[in-house]
Amino acid sequence: MATIAPIAPSADKPRRANRSSMPRGNRRAPRARKSIVLTIVMVVFVIYSLVPLAWLIINATKDQPSLFSSFGLWFGDGFSLFKNIGDTLTYRDGIFVKWLGNTLLYVIVGAGGATLLATVAGYGLAKYKFPGKRAVFAVVLGAVAVPGTALAVPTFLLFSQVGLTNTPWAVILPSLISPFGLYLIWTYTVDAVPTELLEAARMDGAGEFRTFFTISLRLLTPGIVTVLLFAIVATWNNYFLPLIMLSDPQWYPLTVGLSQWSAQATGVSAQPIYNLVITGSLLTIVPIVVAFLFLQRYWQSGLSAGSVKQ
């Protein structure tokens, strides 16, 4: 009677068994190490970002003597925040309030106009065909690569020849041009607004303006909000252009005005207004934080719109 010899196990099976029998903890160790490293890096970045803000808030609660007699990251003897705010708003007949109004004017007209122009131009360049489109694209990319400070002096010479220096238009008109915002809307429109949807609207008899305002504008809301926030921050923090364009303190924005106060507090004939400089700096960042918190919901709603389909 013939006997059947058992089949010897192959050499690969023990290796697979050994690989499968490896403890799960060892297989997850590299990923755990990466998570720990990333967590440490993020904590360092958070501390780096929050320490200056904490220093600003803490020192805004101190009076002038306590600023130089107490530790920078801890409170002084008394709580003088509200007194500092009142002194900041009333110093020199309320010039800080005037600077705040000027900054709001530059932001509303300049940043709002820049967002509007970038949206209209970017949408047209993305969805319409015309001769020279590639050349326009190259010009826009070149304009994005040029820093704004490099154009400040030529802009000043141009505005001085037409008599617009030392006027609000010297800050508003350059702020209306945003090559980066135009490029961002352009690239965002290509994917966010389907061409088939526009063609269907045209077949139903909708005109170009109606199609843009009823269909495209809603789809472009996240991109528009992003461009608007970039424009607001850039205009709000604009320093070099107003510095060379304006010589009358009545038209200064907050950045230039606070810089002048800082020079007065640390110059040869220093004035005891360093606490006003710190409090004014704290009041300056509050509108930006409020604007970001208000606009972030449009990002969330815009990014989630259309993500769930039935």
C-alpha cells in the first residue's frame, strides 16, 4: 500500500507567520514617534505665536511706572487697562480715533474694492476665451512675484506728479490692485464653477450678469472670503506706503500713527506714553481678530456645500 508523504511547509510561510505575529505595538511605533514629534513642533509654534500676544495683553494692564519695574510676562501692582484705554482714545484730542477711522476707510474702500475687482477679473479670465489670454496670465504671475515695497517709490513719484500725495487716494488707489487675489480667484473659479452649469443656465435664457450673481457668486464664496481677508490684513497692516505718501497726521492709519507715538516715547526727549503705545497696539489687533472670527464661518459653509450628495 502506497503511503503519501506529508508536504513540507515552504520557507515563505514561517516568514509570513513571523511577520504577522509581530506585536502591534512595534508596528505602530514609528507612527507614534512621528505624532510625538509633530505635537512638539506644533506646541512650539503655538507658544511662539501666543507669547507676544500674552505680553501685549498683560502689559496693557500696567501703568507707565509698572512697565519698567515689573516682569514682562506678569501683571503689575495695579490694573490700569481701562484707564489706559481711556487715555489712548483721548490723547491729543482723540487722534487715535481719527487714525482708526482712517484705517477703516482704507480697508473698506481699498480692500473691498480690491476684492470686487479681483473677483470680477478672475472670473472673466477663467470662464471666457479671448486673444492674449496667456499673455495676461504671464503678466499676472509676474505682478504677484514683484513685492509691494519695490513699487512704493515709483508709485509715490507718479502720485506726486498728479497731486494726490497726502490725500486718502494715495493709499486707497494702490490698495485696489491685488494681483495675488486675482490669481487666487482665477485658479479657484476653474474648479469651483463648472462650465456645464453655466451652459445650462444660458440655455435656460439667463444672461451673463444673472448667471454670475445667482450661480457663480455663491460657488465662489470661500474664495472671495479668502481674498477679502488677505486684502483686509494687507491694508490694515500697510505701513511703508502710507509712510511715504502721507505727511499730515490727520490722514495717518494706525500703523504709522503708533509708530510716531513709539518714536516719541523712546526718542531723545521721550514722553511718558509708552503705555499708550502698548494699549493702542492691543486695540489695533482687535478688529482683525473679530473679522477673522466672523469670516471663518463662510469658509466652513462654503467648503462643506455640495460635499453630501444623494
